[in-house]
Amino acid sequence: MLLDYIGSPISLGDTMADGEPFMRFVFLGLALVLFFTWIGAFVVIHIAAALIHLLLILAVVFLVIHLFKGRRAA
């Protein structure tokens, strides 16, 4: 038995006054929030990883350019 928002006991099979199963929509909403959070984190982490690798490549390129160019005489 679970308690609904006014404190009276209900079972998972009971419905609210408008006929929709309340608990099914709560778990569906929670599942959707968790799913979209997971997808967002997946995308953000992959974009961040690509940007870090790009910055590392640029750092190595500029280091090589700096080493081969050397100091210029003033």
C-alpha cells in the first residue's frame, strides 16, 4: 500500500479521480528525466573529450613551430 497526496492508502492498481494511473506517470516521468540527463551527459562528455584532444594537438603543433623557429636576433 502507498499513500497518495492526501494521506489515504492506495494500491498501485488504483487510479486518481480523472482515471489515469498516478504511479505509472510518476515513474514514466522519472525515467524520462533520467534518460535525457544520461543522453545530455553522454553528448557533453564526448564533445569535451574531442575539444581536449584538439587543444593537445594544437599545443604540440605550436611547440614544434616554436622549437624549429628558435629565437630571432634583434
